[in-house]
Amino acid sequence: MTEANNMAGVPEQVDSSERNATAAVRRPRWGLSVLDLVRIGLLLAGLLCVLTGLLPRDEAADNMRRIGPLLLFLGSVIVLAELTRQAKVFDVIAHRLAILGRGYYPALFVLCVLFASATTILLNLDTTAVLITPVMLALAVPARIPPLPLAMTTVWLANTASLLLPVSNLTNLLAADRVALTATGFAAKMWAPQLVSVTATMLCLWLWYWRRGRRDTDRYLPPEPIRPQNAKERVLLYTTAGACLLFILAIPFVGNSIGVAATIAAAIAVIAFAVFDRASLRFSLIPWRLLVFVVGLFLVVPTLGRLGLSDLMHTLIGSDSGAAGAFRAAGAGATLSNIANNLPAYTAGEAVVPPENHNQLLALLIGTNIGPIVTPWASLATLLCLEFCRTHHVRVPMLRFVLTGLGLAVIGTTGAVAALLIIG
């Protein structure tokens, strides 16, 4: 199927997936998808580990206390982002950026990179995967833009732009807690790796997906702007946008209370919808599938650590606090992320990194954030982005996806770890 044929098949799918933007896959009204069953199975396996004593109850309770604030943040920020999408904030921004590019692909490329990077950094990578991906693919239709470059921009930047702030990625929250860094302190350590990572992503995106030889046209058609149609839509648009801005501005000041800040921002959006569009407030807004997956993960991975995984990770990562240890940790994290998934790769690696080896832990984080772009299952964000490509009939050639992802993973991870070591 050519990209032109892909675009011709998008409109019908856009409406359907936009109404179900938080769903990872299409499912019957009362049914569960295969991914849902996997997540529930992981939780049941974790509970079984506790009940059988494979994981001591005290250790399990400590893990749940540790991730409790993270789950509050994750659930709240996804609700906030979904209501913001329903208020068409992301659509308004995407169309305005395309208009600002005035039909020039280089300008659109830079603007799309900035949009996807800012969303990932400030609102979490899952927001980019679940909400920005369908918005960008929907933009391809009225602007007559080949959808594959837009898709790959969100797939890659959902991962590679997730280094700068603790809120950008669940693994960042875990790492910031481990090394006792505030949001500003974390950013001070990770700004250089993040800059290198995004720069490497831009170079690879342009070379392999955006340049003239990879698309069919020299110019695109700037779309019409999206404007609120009535007072209700204006109120929801400005209120949810204001709630997002409030959350973003609070990030440097709230410290460990980031979950509370996200909850307050989400509550503002919920109240606005309760007054003006109550029908949009559904139980499905709560990302229970993601929360179930994380809880199960933090019960199963520690159990596997007791059964030999920790010994394997220690062999791969070592305990060298210098440059060699940092590159080993990053390589092990990236490799295991693409074999399994980045969350278990990070949690298993974190368990064996000595507490005083801060740079080695942050290098592991870099590997598990930038690296999961080679295989489709390497991170939840990658999986979700590719699922939206499927539902929008956007063909992603898998061999090309793997080879280009491998190139970026190697270049981006190596460069980002080097930047981390240079700034100390």
C-alpha cells in the first residue's frame, strides 16, 4: 500500500480512533483485548507471587508504597490530557503549527518536533503516544501530508524526548526518587543528554523519513484553523488549556508532590466538563489498564530478581562508577528494553546499581528511555503509537522501522551518555 493510498483510507478511521483515543486496541463493547488480558494476567501473577511467599509481603508493601504517588500522577495526568484532547486543544495547536509552516516541509518538520518534544517533556510520553499520535495522523488528511513521517516523529520522540523532567516518564520518577533529585535538579543533570537525544532524533528523522527523497511532494497544503463553534467549546478549550499550563508551571516547585499537582489540574478539567459536557466524563477516562500493568510489574519483577534476574543484571551492568560502567548500564538497559520492555528493564537494572553510582543509574535510565524504539513492544508508548498507525491504515514497514530505530538507538544512547558524563 502506498502512502497516498494510506491517506485516502484515513478519514473514516480518524473519527473512530479519536472517539477512543485512550484505547490501545479496538475491542468489543464489553470485551477485553489481548493486551488487556496480558495486563490482568501480570497483576494476577504478581498477587500469586505474594500469596505463595515468592515475594515477601513486607517487600511487596514497600514497593506499593513507593509507586503509590507515581500511580496518582500517572492516572491524573492521563485524565487531564484526555480531557484536553476532547476540548480540541491539541487539534488547535497542530493545525496552527501546520498553518505557521506555510506549506514548507522543513518548517513543518521543526514545528512537529517541537510539539511532540514539548508534549513528551511536560505532560509525559504516554500523552504523546495516546493523544498526539492520532491528532498528527488526522492532520495528514486536510494538509495532504504523507502520514508516515508524522507517525515516526511521534513514535520516536515519545521515547527519545522523555529525559528532561521527572514527569516525562515513569522511569524518570523512579530514578529521581532513587538519587533524591528535585525537578530542577533532575533537569540540571539531564538537559545535555536530552539535547543530544532530540538532535540525534531530528537528524535521523530527516534523513530516513522527512527529506525530499522519502516523500512525494515539495509542499503541503496548510489546513484551515480549528475554532470553537460556541461558548461551551470556548470555555472547555480555555479551561483545560489553562489547567495544563497550571500543571506545567507547578513542576519546578512541587517536588515530590507532583501527583497532587497533576490531580488538582485534572480536577479543574473534570469540573469544567461536569458543568458543560457531563456526557464526556466516563469511567474509561481512568487509565486502569496502565495502572494494572504497573502494579503487576512491581510485583513480578522483584520476584524474578529473587529467582536469578538480579544476578544476570549484575553480570551485564557491573558496579563500575566510571564511564565504562555507565555505557554498560545504558547498553544493557536498551538491549533488555527491546527484548522485553523498558519498565521491567529499568526496575531490574535499578535493583543492582550501587546506591552511590548516580551516573550509572542515570545512564541506565537513558538506555531504557531512548533505546526502546527498535522492537514494537519495547515500550508502551511505542506499542500505542504503532497501534494508532494500524487503525489509521498507515503502513509502517517493519524492517525499515527496526533498522532505522536501531541506528537512532545506538547514536542517541551513546551520545546522551557521553553528554551526561561530560557535564558531570
